[in-house]
Amino acid sequence: MNDNFLRACRREPVDVTPVWFMRQAGRYMAEYRAIRARHTLLDICRRPDLAAEVTLQPVERLEVDAAILFSDLLLPLEPMGIPFDFVKNEGPVIERPVRAAEDVSRLRRCDPREALPHVLATIRLVRHELDGRVPLIGFAGAPFTLASYAVEGGASRSYARTKALMYGEPAVWHDLCDTLAAVVSEYLLAQVEAGVQAVQLFDSWVGALCVRDYHEFALPHTTRILRAVQASGVPVIHFGTGTATLLEAMAAAGGDVVGVDWRIPLDEAWERIGADKAVQGNLDPTLLLGPIDRLLAGADRVLRQAAGRPGHIFNLGHGILPETPVEHVQALAQFVHARSA
């Protein structure tokens, strides 16, 4: 098996810098668009045959060193009693937002092994199809990010309702995040049992918090998840966006690898995270929309900042955008391997 990704997670030497991309399975690929023309996003997530096919598409087209499970961060919410759907041009919409103590008290601490068996079936199918070519990454959403969706009723720019609940009713907030942390911990452990070889905890929106609030309202719940999964023995990546001010706190929360977005140079970020952690990142995904020479110059800059230190996984600072030319993604993966060899 190509184990460069797993070796880099453990800060072991590799022959080339491993590369994979967040949202490497998605609308920028014609193969994915063909499936989406016939099925909704949730249909794909709920059908192991389709989810496995989509998971494998970028492995067939790109020189990536890991596959990542095709799924959605919000899947655990529905069996907990927070139904949602995806609305065109709006994204996820929560049917009954969670905004008061009585809403939290109604939530179910479901067992993901029983509530989300299709996700685990997808993992087993993908592992069989990969046949050891590259490792498979599982993932879940962190409590702050999941809670913000549940409270806001969908995506948000200001997180006003979320923060109002945090500040105004901290006991309710912590009860909500404690429930989410319990379910997410079991969800990730179930993914490990099913066969994923690493996991990523996405705290996509935690950059909305200042350091003080991160320590009070997010870190305890995130730490609970990261410690539980690290005890299983698989590498754990801790990722967020807009987190240049939170890197030390995120490193303290746990995980083997800290994801870094494009708003801070990789070498500066790594110094703040600490030499005892691997790092993942951190090219701006919009560079993939520009000229190839500028894209590759940006990738070269990231590699020079990593300076060949063991423990660097090349990735974007967030997901591949739908309008990205697939040829640019192919060229980027090839360049990272050739330049770092």
C-alpha cells in the first residue's frame, strides 16, 4: 500500500510529500456531476454503492495519496432528532432549529452503528475496492460546527443566534455540545471499526470564535472526541478554517495533525502548532481557478515553507470549488509529488 499519508500523519519520513484534497470528490468532476444529475446528495450518502463510487472517482483520476469517505457532516443530526434537507442555492436547512433547553432535552444520544449503518457499509465497500492502493479517511463534524448549524437553522455569516445561546445560556450550550460530542465520538469510532485508517474532525466554522471563547465553549467538547478517537490508534486530523488566531488552542485540544488554511504561512503556523504535531495544508483553493504557473508557484511556496520536515501533508486550506478545472487538480497533485521527491 502507498502509506505516505499515514507515515506523514505520524511524522515519519516519506519518499514524496503526500497529497489529498478536501472535497476531492465533487462537482468539479464530470463523473460526479453525472451521478448528481440522477440522485440528490442525501440519496448518494444513503446508498453505499453510490457513495463508494463517488469516493473512488478521484482516486482513479488524480495522483492522490488518500481517499476520503463521501458523506456529509450533518448526517448524525437526523437520528438525533434534528432533521434537515438541502435546498438548491441555499445549502442545508434545519427543519426545527435547536434554540432552547427544551429543544436540547429532546435530542437522542443515538448509536451511529444502528442509526447510520449505510455509512459503515460504504466504508467496508470502499476498503474492498481500494484493495490497499491508498488509505481511507473517515470524518465527522466537531460540536461547535454541528451546533452552529442546528442553532442557526443552516449556514450563517455572523453566528448571531449561536453566540447568543453560548453567552446567554451557557449551561444549555454545553448540554447541546456534550450530546453532540458523545454521538460524534461513537460515530468516528464506528468508522474506525468499519475500516477507515485515519479520521478528520471538521470544525469548519470555529474560526468565528476568539481564543477566549474557543477555550470556554468549544475546546472541552472537541478534546473529548479527539482523545477518544486517538485511543483507537488511528491518526486524527483536527481541521478548521479562519483559525490563524486559534492554532495553539487547537493543538492543545488534541489530534495528531492540525489542518492549516491559507491565511497564514505554513512555516509560521507550524511553529505555533509545535514540532510534536504534523500539519496539513495550506494552499488557497481559489488558486486552482487561475493560471497554472501561478498555481504551481503557490504550491512550491507551501512546499518550501514545509522545508521537507517529516509530518507535512499537502492539501488545500479548504475544499475544491465546484468551478475548478479538473486538469488543474491533476497538475497540482503531480507537481507536489515531482517537486518533493
